[in-house]
Amino acid sequence: MTNLKSSTALNVQADPILSNFKNFLFLVWKQFLDGKLPTPVQYDIADFLQHGPKRSVIEAFRGVGKSWVTSAFVVWCLLRNPNLNILVVSASKQRSDDFSIFTMRIILEMPMCAHLRPGPDQRSSMIAFDVGPAAASHAPSVKSLGINSQIAGSRADVLIADDIEVPNNSDTQIKRDLLGEKVKEFDAVLKPGGRIIYLGTPQSEQSLYNVLPERGYIMRVWPARYPTEAQLAKYGPRLAPMITKALAAAADRGEDIAGRSTDPQRFSDTDLSERELSYGRSGFALQFMLDTSLSDADKFPLKLSDLIVMPMDINRAPKALSWASGQDQRIDHLQAVGLPGDGYYRPMWYDKDSLPYEGSVMFVDPSGRGGDETVWAVVKHLHGNLFLTALGCARNKGYDKTVLRDILKCAAKQKVNKILVEPNFGDGMFAQLLRNEAQALNVYKVEIEDSDWAKNQKEVRIIDTLEPIMNQHRLIVDEAVIDWDYKSTEAYAREEQTYMRLMYQLTRLTAQRGSLAKDDRVDALAGAVAYWIEFLARNDKTSAKQMQEDALQAELDKFLDFFGDGAQGSALRFF
């Protein structure tokens, strides 16, 4: 075997251990796992670690050993080049420390790594240490940090982000945004030509890992079971090639292996079935199949597919229409920002005859001068259906006169009967300013009043308002509103364009407080819909009372007809 102390760049390629990480991984497993061999999935992860791009994301099922494989990879890299600086970052300091401690154990306990042990004048802490042949450097050979630690000031040739996303730092949009900002520091500490490797399991559809490909990262996914035909579309090109090749080879043999374990040496089919029962379907789909669609379908109650989308007239609407979600109804020319598989659908049928709307209301959600938007939504009513015909917004202008005039212009164009203002700004001041501006313009007379909408927890009241109406497919949205909503954020910073849109807010809202970073648009829509729900409820009570009175009158008429005109006169006097 080559003397690693004197190993040079010339013999690195000649030595089978130094030239192929899988050979070194074999030795590590023999040393630390009682002679067991790496599994095919572990070998495939090792291959991706060695030959993968400078920006890599490894998503593998829980328990596959991706952190152990990567610890061995760190030692192998130091064997090849002892002057590397490697930084390990995890959600918690303890997690990253565990990574570096195992890395140190490999160095201390494997004879072939003996020369990497820290010298007496070098750093030798389990969480920040140098390797023996390393030249003097401000940065240690291996260092571990938590994501909330002071990352600035560190330097790294290889940065490993090991499970930086966990439930308690990603359960709300605000926390996810904060995490997304923190990981941007990685590029600041990376040396030129350096490499960043993410290891992890996504916590939801909005996982940071799912955003990384948009930032130039290449992702590989290793699920615990071979995916079905329907699941393949969800993984797309991210699925590890060894999985797709195994599926293709089985198909050539006329065999269907979908649903079987991808790594039976690690987890048998029976073991996976037991874990699925223990975790539950959604938990298993998340932790072992790396498929967030089932979890998100349960978690996010509002779906684009429950809407009816069509071009609308601002004055009239069809007398009746029916919803469907077949392929023939799917709308492809609008940008859908819903969850995977969600989309817009036109009505299956609608009456060619139209009628004027029975009423039109605008709801305004004012903002201060911060990053929030002042949003107004117009919802109209006809025959128990609600129609979103207009949406508008203004940012960073608060109660500026131009905003007030834009609101009133929209109200005039949409022939709004009533403007409701959420009294969350100046205790009703915005509504008064809007009244003053309406009187000054004297163009369009409209009733303006404060709404009592802002009660209880915001997320819960929005869901409680919109979910029943959407589930009954009674909310119809103008195509032009959806197109405007998507394009209206193009002038915003790239990282905030998506979550400022109504349809994104609608489909990512959960009952958890703070689940959205921004909710101005969906709040305005729900406020307008809430008015009509109360109106319809009042009408239902009035109709019920009228039906009772009509029934009583019918019985009275029968009684009078039975006794004749004489009895009628007597009866009338009696009543």
C-alpha cells in the first residue's frame, strides 16, 4: 500500500484507495460496522459525493447513513489533500459536533489515517481540529458550527450542510425565509473553486432544499421504495439514476418492482411496512419517500383546483355554471403557483344566458409604510356564487392620496356598492381618509365603512371563510385577475416575488400562526368573501321566515275556502 505520508498529486490517481472513494468507504465500513459492506445506495451516494458538482444536494431516506458516508468522504478528501479546510454546519451545534467527532474517530482509529492525527502544536478539539500534515492556517482542517453560530469569518474549501433544516426552524414561512437568508452566508466563506454539499430530508413542499435547484444546485434523491409511475413525475430528473435504471431493467424483464425497497440490505420490505404503520402515511412519505405531496395535501386546505376560472364581464355573469377538474377543463396558459399537481380549471358548463350581479363589494386591507401591501379585492354575488373580478395593490405608500384614488377608481369601474375597510390602521383613520377623498373627487358615490372582519386568529378565520366556499366550487375567479396577480410582483426583489402573490398565499396558508410571511392579498379576498357569507346567511334566515309565513297563509286559505265566504268574514274578524 502507498505510504500516505509521502503521497503526492502524482500517485493519488494510481492508489486505488485515494483515487476511488468507494474503496475507502469499504475499509471504513469494515472497521466501524463489524465487517459489514456498504449497501448499493450508500455506494451510489459515495459516487455522487466524489464526482458530483460544486453545488450538490443529497436527499436520501431516513437511516440510510448519509452523514456517516459523508464523514468518511471528509477523511478521504484530507488523505488526498491535507491542506483542505472543511466546515460542517447543522441545524444545531450538537448535530454538527457529532459529525466532526465521528470524522475524528476515523482518523484516530484507522491505521492508514494515523499520519492525519493532530500534532502537539495543532488544534485537536473534537469540534475543531487540524490534521498532521496540514500547513499553518487560520482555519482548522475540520470545524463544526450550528446554523445560528457566527459563520462569517470562517473559511472553507468544502462546506457540508448536514440537516440544517429541521421542524423547529422551518415550520413557518418567516422561519423558512430566515433560514434561506442564513445559508446565503455559505458563499461568503467558501474559497474560490470550493464546494457546498447539502445533506438532508425536506420538511415540507416549501423546504429550502426544494429551492436550492433554483440557485444552481444539482439534487439527487434516493427514496426508500422504488416509486410508482405516478410518483416518478413528482421526482423528475432529481431521482437518482440508479433508481431509474433499476426500474427500466425490471420492466425489460417484465417485472414490476414499484413499492419494493431500494436498499433491502438496510430496510427490508417488511421493515418499511412496519415503519409506514408507525410513522403514518404522511410521515412515511416525507421521511422515507421524500415525497411531500401527501403531507402538503393534508396540511394546506385551500387548492387552486377548487376554484372555477374563466374570463368575466364586470357587469354580468352566467345564471348557472358547473365545476369539473378533468383534463379537458385544465387551463395551461395561466401560471399556476400552487402545490405540485394543483392547477386551474375552467367550468365544465355554464349557462349562455347572463344576468346582472346582485351586488358588488370591495374589501380594503390597508398597510403602513413598511413592506406590506395595501390590497383591495372586489367580489360580486349572483345566485349564491361569488365572483372575484378585480384585485389591486400598492406597496410602501400607506395612506398616500394616489392609493386612495386608485381604490376609488377601481370601485367606480367595478360599480361597487360598498367598500369595507379593515380597521387595522389608525383605528378607522383609513376609512375616513377614503371618505374624504371620495367627497373631494365627487365622481362616484359609494358607501364606505369599517369592517369587523379582523377578529380571532387571522389564519384560522381566513381558512374558515374560504374553505367552505371553495370546497363547494362557488368562488369563480376572472382569468385577468390571475394573470395580473402573477405579473404584479415582477418589480419586487426576486426572493419575494412568489410569496407576495395571492395564489401562492392562498395555497400555502395553514392554520398555524405565522404560516405565511405575507398574507395581505389572501386576507383582502377573505374579507370580501366573508361579507357575502354573512349576507347569504341573513338572506337564508329571511327566506326561511318567509317560507313559514307563506305556509301559514296557505293553510289559512284552505281553511277559509272550506267554510265559505261567511266563515271568511268571521275568521278575518277573529284573526
